[in-house]
Amino acid sequence: MAQQPPKSYLALKELSQKIHTYTSILGLLHWDQETYMPSGGISPRSHQIAQLSHLIHKERISPSFKKQLGKLIHFSTGKPKVKNLLKCARINVREWHKDFLRATKLPASFVKNASQLTSEASQVWAVAKQSNQFKLFAPFLEKIVAMNRKKADIFGFADHPYDALIEAYEPCMSTARIKHIFTPLRKELEKLLKKINAKRSVENPLLTKEVSKETQLALSHQLLSLLPAEPAYTRLDISSHPFSLALHPHDSRITTRILPHAFMSNIFSILHETGHSFYEMGLPTEHWGTPLGETISLSIHESQSRWWETRIGRSLSFCKLFYPRIQKEIPRFKHMPLKDFYRSMNHVKPSQIRVEADEVTYCLHVILRFEIEQELISGALQVNDLPEAWNAKMQEMLGLTPATDTEGCLQDIHWSLGDFGYFPTYALGNLFASQFFTSFEKGHRDWESRVEAGDLVFIRDWLKENIHQWGRTYTSDELAKKVTGKPLDASAYLAYLNKKYAEIYQF
Amino acid sequence: MAQQPPKSYLALKELSQKIHTYTSILGLLHWDQETYMPSGGISPRSHQIAQLSHLIHKERISPSFKKQLGKLIHFSTGKPKVKNLLKCARINVREWHKDFLRATKLPASFVKNASQLTSEASQVWAVAKQSNQFKLFAPFLEKIVAMNRKKADIFGFADHPYDALIEAYEPCMSTARIKHIFTPLRKELEKLLKKINAKRSVENPLLTKEVSKETQLALSHQLLSLLPAEPAYTRLDISSHPFSLALHPHDSRITTRILPHAFMSNIFSILHETGHSFYEMGLPTEHWGTPLGETISLSIHESQSRWWETRIGRSLSFCKLFYPRIQKEIPRFKHMPLKDFYRSMNHVKPSQIRVEADEVTYCLHVILRFEIEQELISGALQVNDLPEAWNAKMQEMLGLTPATDTEGCLQDIHWSLGDFGYFPTYALGNLFASQFFTSFEKGHRDWESRVEAGDLVFIRDWLKENIHQWGRTYTSDELAKKVTGKPLDASAYLAYLNKKYAEIYQF
């Protein structure tokens, strides 16, 4: 007979599922706001979101949650009070304890002030970006930096205040660890970029000629029909910024956008968001609403999206599968050879905007932000000096100077939302993806011919088996060790880029 | 200086707005389920809805609500404890008191059992309807009838247990009052139907020939552009059953459906749902979240939808405005004269299905249900005898006998959801609409020429000024008296039908 878990465990599970149900409702409010909500609905929607977020926070820090948790573990040490808990239950209790400690550290007044500040700041940021007026945003950014310093003090840190901020997005990383990975990565990427810049461009202007919305949508649906997502569990819509949002493994939605002069952006967005969606759909439904049914971290989430967008979507074998469909829908490609298309869609060209960056320069954009964030938090850089510091680094790393702050330090929304420590996960995701990919390749030496033939199910299944099914059983580093035999480093990513781009640029 | 309301009033207002915010979120869960939710999302959606409904019920009956209310009024009598409350506040307090008493009458166990029963019953009903097996549904319907009797006992009633059930949907009506209105109405409608049946059909088969989805959508958007709804506050989507759902006066959504062989059904659905939506959009936003910002009753809501669908949409002047657009989109109407189109779209023909009924037979379908519901609740009719009773009444009233229970007593979902006392509001809505219309016509003798010229704003504004702006200030009967000088009766409705159909059928 299966062992019955203690009552307090079952009570915690119920509370946890209740919180997740509210969180999934909150997800729908966001999804609707970005897709179908009439514009007049924005003010009532803000109230709905604020009220539900407040309720969720209250439930997370509720005395009954603490009481039940306290029956299972010693609060100060996390050591178990109850023996013989099954492994699954032990993991959930461990993660509930972590979450509870984090959620209860910030005083209610701090949370409220932070929410008011960032709500105002993100509106000011939008105006400042639109009108290229950094000065408008600067006083808000100063307050946000101060708020993040205070947050770091409240959470506590061993080495650098930035450590405490990273933890919210990638619990197993520290400033020193990321520096240790990013410093040589930056050097190697700059070296690779130099080699590429010395070669002739492989860009073909046919890829940026206008493609109608109808044709792009037709390609979207052909792509979806190739991807092994259960149609009953997902849907595709249009929004101004592509995103993926899962209410449940059986209701996981993605969006894309249609840019008339960049039809491949739609294709890569769908691949990227489907990668996120596969992760959510691959979580074990029997653990829904508990940490075992949750994703590990933003880095691992990003590893899944970048896996499908870059390692699969930007591969030659995927081109072999999908390019004939493009040629059929867009007749001007009829006479362009596959190899030329493949090379052009992978061309490398430094640009000002992170979200438009190619595979080689993308991490440089992220490293730039990582360096600046640390300096802002430590006080080594003052907010007023940010545009100058940004522009200098852009010149150093990419050989470009932004003409305006709009395409410089005002381009991303993250800081206005208070999100410091978030950016590194974009680069770490690429690194994790490539490190996982080396293991995947070892087990599937024929992956390229299978992709070419339209078989993608085995890839999704490999990711489900090796990553998705574990929920929060492992930290991201533990998972890297389990799957690849070693903790995260940049070697697999650099080896991939160096090999791929040496072929494309022929050096 | 404006008088500051007492603290307890402000606290109640905040609680009331909180409940409304949750209710609007619940609305979005329903809207999404009927429009865009992936089919796999149904099970998590049911959990989300159940959890949020439970929370809303808890907030409605919360001790803090009772405590604050008790500071303003004597709970048993409803008499004020506080003097000098402004009129607005007095109305809100009066309605909060009513709502609270009603919400607290049903024990939690009753609510839970009812919800489980109807959830199961509605699934069984769908199978029973699909497979024409009344016997499957009968045991559930028996339980639902028993549950409704118990509900009536708990709420209490003076005369007929059915009175207590009607009150949930139309607070100012009683069984006797409705009987008093419906009995002569039935006779008069049967008389009118006989006259019509004696005449030659005015139906033209061109109206039921297939029209493509694209053409129907083009007509939908032309219709929307004529209707005076603020585009920023509304949107149109497709669902299997048309509905209207407002999250807020500034976010009020409607749906329609596209039936290939009934293109006018789409047009009438949009007019009907827009009528509901105008009501919601016309409520005073400054009172949002309190009774003064709520609609009165289902009957008054239905009066608004039927106003736009029938009194405007089925009028000759609206035909003059819209038929040229139909002729342009559907070339086969090029040579059909306006009068013939108008007569055909208003043709009267008894059918089995309520939702497809014309203006003359519609209320007969409703009266049939009203008569049967009362008898089921009083025990005069046994559930097992329902199909026979239904078919006999159909024969009596419409001269038809359903070939199957699927198109007979199983056609509507309402009973499976536990909704007894709901049906009469469909007919009362028509009656209210026509009674209001007589007052509207007195003030706007030129309404037909204005509609013909495309001016519809003055109609919406008249409804807003006379009906929408008052929220729940008046009961539906008080509103009828205020707007038309007398309580509701069927005279205006019968005068309208007799005049219109005498012209159409030339008797």
C-alpha cells in the first residue's frame, strides 16, 4: 500500500495549488491585455491585476502556510521534523520553504511602494523612449536603483549586492560566477566577430523585402503543423511583442508578430515561443500547482526557447525542411539556392538593438547590460552617466555608437519595471542550451537527417525526459551536471558558434 | 463643501468594488472559454472558475460586510441608523442589504451541492440532447426540481414557491403578476398567429441560400461601423452561441456566430448583443462596483437587446439603411425589392426551436416554459411526464409536435443549470422594450427617417438617459412607471405586433 503523506503536507499542497490557480488566472489577464482587450479596458485591467496580485501575495505569506510548513521542517535550518517523507514530498517542502522565506522577507510597505514606483516609472520610460529624453527617466531610474539596493540589503548577500538580485531569476548563480563565465565569453565573441567582420557579407536583400501579412500567416500555420505541439493544448495569436504564457500544461499559448520587412522574425518568434511552451507543456501534470510542476529558472526557460529558435531553427537541416515551403509561398525565392538562404538568414551584423541581434552579437548585448547593472547597483556608475557609459561600451564591444538614447540605454523596458539581475539569464539560456545540446547530439547522431525529414518529436521528447519532467527537482547547475556531466560553462556555446560561423563565413 | 459619507459607507463601497473586480475577472474566464481557450484548457478552467466563484461568494457574505452594513441600517427592518445619507448612498445601502440577505440565505452546503449537481447535470443534458434520450436526463432533472423547491422554501414566498425563484432574475415580479400578463398575451398571440397562418407566406428562399463566411464578416463590420458603440470599449468575436459580456463599461464584448444558411441570424445577433452591451456601456462609471453602477434585472437587460434587434433591426427604416449594403455584398439581392426583403426577413412561421423563433411566436415558446416550470415546481407535473406535456402544449400553442425530445423539451440548457424562473424574463424583456418604445416614439416622431439616414446615436442616448444611467435606482416596474407612466403590461407589445404584421400580411 502506498504511504499516505502527513496531513500538513496535503494541506500545503492544497494551499500551493490554490495559489497557482490564482496565478494562472492572473496569466489570462495579462494574455488578454496583450492580445484582444479593447484599449479602453486598460484602467479596469490594472485594477484587476493589482487586486489579484495582492491576493496572491497574501496567500503566499499566509500564516496557515507557515503553520503547516512548520509542522514538517525546522524553519531556521530547513531540516525535516518528519521522517519518511517520500522524495517528491521532500523536494516540494524544500522549495516551499525557500519560496516562503523569499516572499516574507520584503515588508508589505516595501512591496507596495515598489509596485507604485515601477508602475509610474514604466509609463515615464515609454514617453522618454519615444521622445528620446533620458532626463525624463533618470530620476525614476535613480529611485529604482536605490530600491534595488535596499532590496539586496533586505535579502542579504555574501559578496556583491547584485547577488541578491540575480537570485530572483536564477537561484544558483552569483555575480562572481557569472563574471567568471562572461569575461572569457566576451573576449571570444569579440574575436569571432572580428573574423566575421573581415569577411564579405552573406546578407541577401531578398530576405528583407516586404512579405504580406497573409503569406506570413500561411507560413506561421505551416510551421505550427510541423512542430510537435498538441493542438488542443495551445494556440497562436498576434501581439506587439511575442510572448509565451502557460495557464496550465494543457493551456499554453504563444504569440508572434508580423513585421512586413522581416518575415523570418515571425518564424523565429514562433520557434522561440514554442520552445518556452514545450517546457510548460512538458511539466508533469500530476504535480501541477507544486514546485515539482514548476520550471526551474529563467535561464533554463530561455535555454528551451533558444534551443528551438537557434539550435534547431537556424540549422541547415531545418532550412532543408522549411525552405521549400518558403519558396512555395514567396515565389521570389524560387531561384535562390538553399545554402545562400541559410547563410543570409544567419548573417552576422552588429546592431544597436538587442532583440534584433544575431547569434554572435546577442550575448555581447547582454554582457554589456550585466556590466552596467552591477556598476549601477554598486554605485561605481551614476545614473546620470549611464548614456555615456552605454555608448562607450557599445563602441568597445560592437564598434557602434547609438545615435540616440532611444536606440541606446532606453531601448529595454526591464529597468523601468525594477528588474535588475534579469538580463544575464538571456545569455545563460544560450549557454545552457548549447551544453545540453552536446549531450543530445551524443545520443542522436542522426538528428540532422531526422529534422530534415520533418521528425521533431524525438527532440521534444528528449527535452521532456531530460529537463521538463523534473520540475524544480534540481537547480539549473545540478541539472547541467546530471545531463552533461559538468556545471555550466561557455565552451559548448563557443565551439558551436566558432564551427558554424567558420563554415558560413569560410575562414 | 460636499458632505463626506460615513466611514462605514466608504468601507462598504470598497468591499463592493472588490467583489465586482473579482466578478469581472470571472467574466473574462467565461469569455475566454467561449472564444479562444484551447480545448485542453477546460479542466483547469473549471477549477479556476470554481475557486474564484467560491472566493466571490465568501466576500459577499463576509462578516466585515455585515458589520459595516449594520452600522448604517437595522438589519431586520432595513431602516436607516444614520441620517443625512445622500440619496446615492441610500440607494446603494438599500441594494447591498437586499443582496446580502439573499446571498446569506442559502447555507454553504446547499450552494456546494447545487453546484456539483448542476455541473454533472449539464454534462448529462448535453449527451441526452445529442442522443435524444430524455430518460438519461430525467433523474437529474428530478433532483434539480427538488433542489429548486428546497431553495424556494429557504428563500420563502407568500403565494407560490415559484415566486421565490423568479426573484433571482426579476425581483419585482411574482407568479401571479406574470400569469396576469401572460394569460391574455398567449390568447392574443394565438389569435394573431391564426390570422397570419391564413395568409400566403411572405418567405423568400433567397434569404436562406448560403452566404460565405467572408461576406458575412464583411457585413458584420459594416453593421458595427453603423452602430454607435465606442470602438475602444468593445470588440466582436465568434462563438458557438452569441453572447454579450461586460467586464466594465469600458470593456464590453459581444460575440456572434456565422450560420452559412442564415446570414440574417448574424446580423440580428450583433444587434441583440450590442443592445445588451449598450446597457453595460451606459451605466455610470463613477458608480462602478456598486448597485448604482449595475443593471436592474434580466428582463430590463433583455428589453435593451430586443429593442435593438427587433424594434430597430427588424424595422422598415433599418432595412432602408442596411439593405443596400446587403445588396452590394450579396449580388443575388440586386433585383429583390426592399419591401419584399423586409417582409421575408419578418416572416412568421411556427417552429420547434425557441432561439430561432420569429417575433410573433417567440413569446409563445416562453409562455410554454413558464407554464411547465410552475407545474414542475408545484408538483402538478411529474418529470417523467414532461415530454408529453411539452408536446401537447406545442400542439396547442403552435400547431406542431416535436419529432424528438432533442427538438422538444431537451432543447434548452437552462434547466440543467438549475435555472428555474429565468425563462419568463425573455418575454418580459420584449414587453418592457415595447412599452419603453411608446415613450421614445412620442419624443422622437421622426425616428424612422433618422434611422433611415443612419442616425442611431439619439436612440442610444435616449436609452442611456431614461434607463441606463439609473443603475439599480429603480425596480423594473418603477422604471416603467417613470418612463411610461404605468407599470408593465402587454398592450404596447400587442399593438406593435398587430399593426406591423397586419401590414406585412395584409389583413
